[in-house]
Amino acid sequence: MEHHNLEQIFQDKIDQEIKIEPRDWMPDAYRKTNLRQISQHAHSEIVGMLPEGNWISRAPSLKRKSILLAKVQDEAGHGLYLYAAAETLGQSREQMIEDLHSGRAKYSSIFNYPTLTWADMGAIGWLVDGAAIMNQVMLTRTSYGPYARAMVRICKEESFHQRQGFEVLLVLSKGSDAQKAMCQDAINRWWWPALMMFGPRDGESTNSDMSMKWKIKRKSNDELRQQFVDMIAEQVKLLNMTLPDEKLRWNDSKKHYDFGDINWDEFWQVVKGNGPCNKERLAARKKAWEEGRWVREAASAYAAKQKQKQQAA
Amino acid sequence: MTNASLIDFTLYLADSTLILGQRNGDWCGHGPVLEQDIAITNVTLDLIGQSRSFYQYAAQLIGNGCTEDQLAYWRNEREFKNALLCERPNGDWAQTILRQTFFSFYQRELFTQLLHGADTTLSAIAEKSLKEVRYHCRWSSEWVCRLGDGTQESHERMLAAVENLWPYVGELFVAAPYETALQIDTATLKSNWMDAITAVFTEATLPPPSLTSTFMHTGGKNGQHTEALGYLLAELQYVQRSYPGCEW
């Protein structure tokens, strides 16, 4: 069949909202874009375990310790589904992990910010998971089948995490003066990085046009960001806290909140590796992987021996 | 049996599961492979869950509005009664796995005895926990086999883990006064545990261990610990103690 026919059939499927499956023909660029995005998403889940993992040993109550452990474990689970979805596009998990460690593959910059107090566990759940959900709800309808299906499972857990995060802050917001200050401080530190999670402004986002045409993405970065601001600007009132933006106010003609300028210099610096924790996060991942090598080798050697024994018997 | 013995024994169970859970929790996000990161966190969640059941029961026995968090966060090094084994540092995956195997098989035997014990609350917690503990035994002992009978390196690391941890298993079978009061049969515990561990070691191609040929440390059950516990508690307890009297 002619190449342009294949491409036409592919685009027709997309236009008719039929999912693209691993064995279907797809343009190379579609495969590459999905692979890049899904693996980046998987890496984000795994690197994202680190900032919150920091607080498992220091969680302020046994109940909070259990909830936090379960949450960080959920992220490992999300990483697993996503690596599996990415593998259907023809790359092994080991290769993806190598790409992460060598710096060829990226992960969400938000995880390069430090978790300094317990309140950060609340702010991450509420703001970071909240921002992630905006994107992920959209992705449950993405055109690549395995990615869309992974997202359905992930979204259920993420919205639970967001409620848990909000609840952490709600307790602090009703607590002592020190707890209230801790709560406000965490919101101040996480607000702008959370807005940056939606990526560059629409005019400056390099991968957006084809991603929209192929329905990998269905909403633009700025649309999702606005939706997020509108939601959080209301929710913050329930905490009796404020967002650190003097320009934030309801615009009745647009029916949206106006908000201030994002510091794009900071955004690009963190993307380039100069965030507060870029080096630590990557070093922690590499260390775990290197120190786990002998364990993985032992497991393979043992499995091979067992197989041999079975065949001999 | 006095109420004090029952409280002490319940705290021994609570502290041991909390401290081991606290140790294991450090693996979350740092495991050797993603599937095992998830698996050890499952074990950790179970241990913390068990500790909460025991602390809640101890708090109820103590009365006066005592809570699980007061017991976990506001007691000091010399008040903790956990087995020394539980506070030993994580080391490598071999050490962590072996520590878990030793403790899970001990829990299996101990909780089986508690099923038929006089205290119905402890029986109920033991019954619920046994379902988890049986899985922990399977998961951890399978890893002992993989590492023991895997590569030369993993075999050597497993031998090092045995050498490191073995001196801490003897204490499990030396009855503390509160265990004697509760009629815990440590002799049966010990022989069942040794049979099970010997079977795992045989399967794992590790030399059979002996409880008589090694010096055994004791003291944890009565509040005399290794240096490691103080650091662990400092980290575990610091938020509560920095902001006394707060809800979290």
C-alpha cells in the first residue's frame, strides 16, 4: 500500500476517535512523540517518588506515615503501567532507564524542587498532583490506546492523592500559628513551579501542533494552565490561605482569573539542569539502579538455574 | 497475668513492627527494581498497620486518653522494647531481605501461638496479621533463595548478611518477664523457627545455621538497645516533638 494511503487511514482513525493500537501502522514521528512523552511521564512518576519519599521517615503521625507510604507506592505503580505502555512502542524499560540516567530523556521539572517541611506533602498533593490531573484527565482520551488506558487507572488514584494533599493542608490551616505559617510557606514555594508544569506558553511549545492534530494532546498548555488557576484560586479560600500573586483576580468579562507573569528564566534554568535538586534526584536514581545491579543479576541467574532444573526433571 | 505485662508485651509487638517498618520505609523509591520497590513497600505498609493495631490496643489498656501517636512519638530510647534485630541498619538488599525473613518467620510462629492465647484482642490482631505475615515469609524467603543460589556475588553477600544478623536472632527466643507472664512458649517458637529457617537456608544453598555456636546479643525487649535506635527515633519523632500538642 502507498505510504500516503497508510497515513490517510491513520489520520482517519484519529479523526473518528478510534484508538491507535501497538500493531497498527503509525507514522514514525507519532511513535517517537508518544515514546518520548510516555517514557518522560514514567520517569516523572519514578523521580517524583524522591521528594515525597524524603518525608516517609519523618511523617508526623502513624496515620500520615501510612498514607504517605501508600501514595509514594502508587507512584511506583504508575511508573510501572507507563513503562509497560511505552514498551509497546518498541523500546525496553532498561533502555528508557539508561536514557533517563544519561540525560537524554527528561522528567517533570517540578521534582527538582526541594521538600523542606511537612506542609510540602500537602502542597505537592494539592498543587502538583492537581496540576498533573489537569493534564492526565485530558490524556485518558489520548489517541494511543495503551497510554489512554494507563491514564484511566492513574487518574483515579491521582484525584485521591489530590484530596489527601488538600486534607493535609486543611488540618495545618486549622492548627497552631506555626502550622499555619508552615502551610502558607509551602503554598508560596509550590505555586509558581506548579504553574510551570503546564509547559511553555502556546506560541513557544515546540511539540504542540502535531500533537494536537494526532490527538495526543487535546488542550493547549495555556488552556490547561488557566483551568488550573481557576480551580485553585477558589480552593485556596477554603484554606484561608493566599496564593503568592498580587495580580491574581477574577476577570468578569473573561470569566477566568487573571494571573501574573511566570518566571520563564527560572523555568528554562530548571529544565537545563540548574534547579535546586536536579543533581541530587538523578544521582539518587542512578545510585539505586547501580546498587541494584547485583540483585537483578542474581534474580536472572537464579531463574535460569530453576528453568534448567525443571527441564532436567 | 497482670495488666502491666499485657501492656509491655503489646508494646513489644508494636515497637518491633514499627521499627522494622521504619527501616524498610527507607527503601521506598530506592529499590533494586521497580516491582520490588513496590513489594517491600507493601511489607512496610503491613508492618506499620500492625504496629498501629498494637499501639491502639496498648493505648486503650493504658487509658487516660493515651493514643497510638503518644506511644510511638513520645517515648525515648530506653522505653522502646523492640527486638534488636528490627533496628539493625538496612545495609544492602541481602541484609534487608534476611532481616525480614528472620522476623517474618518469628512473627508467624508467635502469632500462631497468640491465636490460641487468653487475650482475645491480641488473638484477633494476630489472626488478621497472619495473613500478611505468611505472604512476607514467602516473599522474603524466595529472595533468600534467589540471592543464596544466584551469582557468586549474591551468595557472598548473603553469607555476609548471615554473619551480620545472626547474633541478633537469639534474643527473639529469650523470654522477657512479660512473655513469661503471658505464657509464651519460647522453646516451641525456637524449634519451629529453626526448622523453617534451616529449610530456607538449605534451598538457598547456604550453610545450616546454629543457635548455639554464636554469641547472641540481648536487651532490646527490656529497653537496652544498640546505638542505631537513637538516630532512628530522632528522625521518626522530630516533627511531633518540635511542635508539641498539634494535630497532624
